Amino acid sequence: MTPTDVLHLRRCVELAAEAAQRGDDPFGSLLTSGEGEVLAERRNRVMTSGDRTGHPELDLARWASVRLTPHQRAASTIYTSGEHCPMCATAQIWVGIGRLVYILSTEHIKAVSSSSTVIDISAREIIERSNANVVVEGPCEELVPQASALFR
């Protein structure tokens, strides 16, 4: 993981904190281009919107699907405070975003979250089983304490 990756992940923690302050589960994500430019940022909006699919990673996949070419999507990265759920991992695969970088693993989220909706299947496993051309990096141990604290 590069210093730039950690910088983007720190922003994801800030977005996750915003989500928590507004009453949502603490997840934040951003999408970068192949050149590292931040293209879009999102935070969790499940509780405040009433939309159970209001995950930031799914929203970023939708955004990329209609605004980027397949080549641009393949060169893009989703950074996120927590490893994707199965829905978001599948969206990333279908849209063709080429890289996922996260702070908290699915296993860690399950341990710190009081939510009963955490599905115990990692994005890494889903991506590997699909044979998708997606690079997965995480967890980011340096930021685990900060991201974990948001669940308390």
C-alpha cells in the first residue's frame, strides 16, 4: 500500500465519520481515476435514506458505469473504509472497476459492528471466485484503529 493509498483511505475514514454522525453505519468510499484523481466520494446513507442499497461503493459503481468508459473503469480504484459486502463486490466486478483498497476486513467489521446484516463473505473471496480482473488490497493496518472506533 502506497502513501497515496493511505491518504485516500484517511479521507474514507472522514466520510465514514460523517455517515456515523448522521445516523448511518460508518462507511465512506471514494473513486479515483487511473491517474489518481478523485472522481467521486460517497458515504453510507442506508438509515437516513431508507434505501437498504445505499452503500457508498454501490453508488460509486453506478456513477462509474454511466460516466466512464470500460478502459477508464478498469484503471480506476475504489477506496473504502470497509471491505465490500457481496452486493458491492459484485457491482464492482460487473462494472469493471479494476482495483479495490480497503481498511477493515469483512471479518473485522463483523467483530466490531452491532449490525446483524453483515454477511460473512469477503469481497476478496467473491472477486477471486469470479475470476474478475480486480486487484484487492487490504486491510490497511495503519488505519484499522480509527475505522474501528467509528463503530462504537
